Amino acid sequence: MRIAILSDAHGNLEATRAVFSDIDAFVNPDEIWFLGDAVGYGPQPSEVLALIRSRAHFMLRGNHDTALFDPESLDELNPRARVALEWTLDKVSEADVDFIRKLPIYREDEEKGFFACHASPYEPDQWHYLFTHEDAERAFSSVKNDLIITGHSHLTICFIKKKGITSQQLGLGDIELAPGTRYILNPGSVGQPRDGDPRASYAVLDTEKKVFSVRRVEYDIASVARKIAEAGLPLFLAERLFAGL
């Protein structure tokens, strides 16, 4: 099975469209998974949510998604993110919010050996980031699955546990998933990459070949930046897109 894995589109319609075009042209997956945060930061939340809903075989709920209906999650966002989410609340419909409210925050398939969530499997509703080996150890200790797939950090990062834990940032190309080894894999962000590469990021998991591959896609960043400015959103949210930070 070939699975296209997307996360963190964040209201960036140009990036989301570009990723789906790349999937259609080059991947031909059996399934498409979305790991959460369709909204937040970007200027077209409803359009992005509708596009993902029309294409994904399953969707998870992220922290920005949750902040649409949970005041506590909204308060935990940084000031710029909170401003963008408050703006987003005026742009999405009640039906959009109701759909998001019903989304799960993780999916586990013991037969296929994976656990997918937006943040960390350790207290998944608390939205912990996976930056350090200590973060990864808590995540590995929280579930028995060999393959953990997450988003949230916007980083194309991999944690590997065999005897100890190692980590690496994922570039283009394949990572072969070795037997007897556990992995935390992050496809990066569709709509707001933070690994220094401004191109939209997603990944492809081939469960038969045991390979995980990151793909990067060019899109019209200037158009998104212009829409952010026209919407009156913080200009920093536009500027960071050009640097991938």
C-alpha cells in the first residue's frame, strides 16, 4: 500500500493544491492521510478544509483545529497564532467547526503496526512537541507500535529507536524502515514549513517496500503572502513563508 501523508496545511490553499497536484501526477496512492491543522495562520481556511475533506481517506484534528471550539486551546497559542485563529473563526462556518469537533486526535492500527497523531502519542490531547530525544522517549513509551507518524512541529524529522534513540532531519529521498526498529516520522508541513525549505512538504509511505519518502513541492508563495496582507493578518505570517521558518 502507498499512502500519501499530509499535515499542517494551515489555511494555505496554494500549497495544498500544489501538493495534491503532485500526488496526482507522481504518487498515485492507495490512501491519503491528513494529520491535522487544516486551519490557522493562512488566509483560506474553509477552502483548504473543503479540499482536504474531498481527498483524504482519514483526517485527524490538530491543536489549531481544536482552538476553533476550545477556548483553552485558543489561549495556549502564541499571540500571532491566536490573532489568526480569531480571524479564522469569522471565516469558517458552523458546519466546518462541527465537522472538526468530531475528528479524532489519533488513529491506531495494530495490524499494520502504526500510530498516527497530530502531536505526540504521549498525552496526545496536550499537543506536546517532538524536538528532543527525551520527547521521543516519552512518545515511544506511550504506545507499542513500531511506526509513529506525527505532524505539529512542521519539521521533516525522524526519530529512530533500536538500542538507543537517534534522530535526523529528513531530506529528499527514501528512508528504509528496518525490521526490529521503531520510528517516529514527520512529513513536515504543507502550508508552513519550518525546516528552512519554503517548499510545501508531505511524505509517501510504502508499506510493502517499507520505505518512507519526503516530497517537496513549489507553489506560489507570493500569492499567499498577498492574501495574508489583504486579510489584515500579521505580516510575519506572510514573511516566514518565503524562508520556510
